[in-house]
Amino acid sequence: MAKLAYRTEEIVQGAAESVGLGKVGQNAHPTHPAVVHFPVALLTFSFLLDNLSLVRDLVPRSLDRMLPRPAQLDVVSHYSLAAGLFFSVPAVLTGLAELWAMWRENKKLEEAIDVPKEIVEMKQEKFRQALKHAATNNFAVVIAMFNWVTRRKHSHFSPNGLNLLLSALALPVLVIGAYLGGDLVYRLGVGTQRQGSAVEVRKVQEKHHMR
């Protein structure tokens, strides 16, 4: 029975890594970066439309005539919000899978006795940055969820004052979260060198750091 449970756990963990981390054999292409663009774009668009409602009176009349009516923009904003939330599900799940994998790797490094302190500190910095990235984006998703639920009851899905205030808050938060995600990849190298010859390059680099 214990052997069956262990085998089941192995299968579930393997499936989670294949989907969540994009692992196929010895190679891996992270799934998270492939799915995160959709919620970021859709939620940003929705929040921008809501922010337009806040400054609509400041728009010159000649330009205002060219824009869709406020009720039409509210409908577009609401459905962009719904689509953004739909695509947030795989983005959040694959992001959590990456975060969990980073935490497990850090625990192994902390328990090892032959790993240089610089390597451990570098991995810890990556994990802290990933936590900030997850916290900011998930905060924006929670705001989006609240706005979607409350606006469903309004005529033309029009946002009330609280919805508009939350959208104004969520927009910079979402932009900061996206920036932190880019920083994880382009400065700290999270999710890179996972397939092909890049795997061997990473191993050589790690050996060099451990000397």
C-alpha cells in the first residue's frame, strides 16, 4: 500500500512538473511565461478603460465625439476583465509551480554543506523577487475579481466609484508586477537555460561558481 501511495505521488508530481514547469524529459520550457501575457494585456486594457472614465470630462469635446459611448466602453471593460480572469487561472497555477520549485531547490541548497554562500544568497534573492512578483500580480487579480463580481449587477456593467478607485490602484500594481517578472528573467535568469545546449552551459557556470 505504501509503495502504491509513493508511486501515485511520483506520477502526480511528474504530471505537475510537466504541466506547471513545462518539463519534457531532460529539457524544460517554462509554461508560465507562455500564458502570462494574456491576463496582463486583458486586465491592463480593462483597467485603462475604467481610468478613462475617471478623466472623460477632461477629454476635449472634439476627441470625445470620436470615442465610443461610456456605456459601450463599460461593456468592453467588463468582458476584458472576465477574459483576463479566465486566463489568470493558468498563469497563477504555473507561477505557483515555479515558486514551489524554487523553494524546494533553495531548501536543498541550504541543507548542503558544499555549496558556496554566494550561490545560496543568489538563489534566495531570486526567490524573494519571485514572491514580490507573485504578490503584486495576485493582488491585481483579486481586485479584478471583486470588480467583475460587483459590476455584474450594474446596468451595462458600469463601474461604481469603488470599482473605478480599485482599477486606478490595480493598474500601476499590475505594471509593477509585470516589470518584476521581466526582472526575474532578464536580470536574474529565472526560467532560462533549461533546454538544449543551454543546460550544459548552466552546469559549467554553476561548477565555476562553486570553485
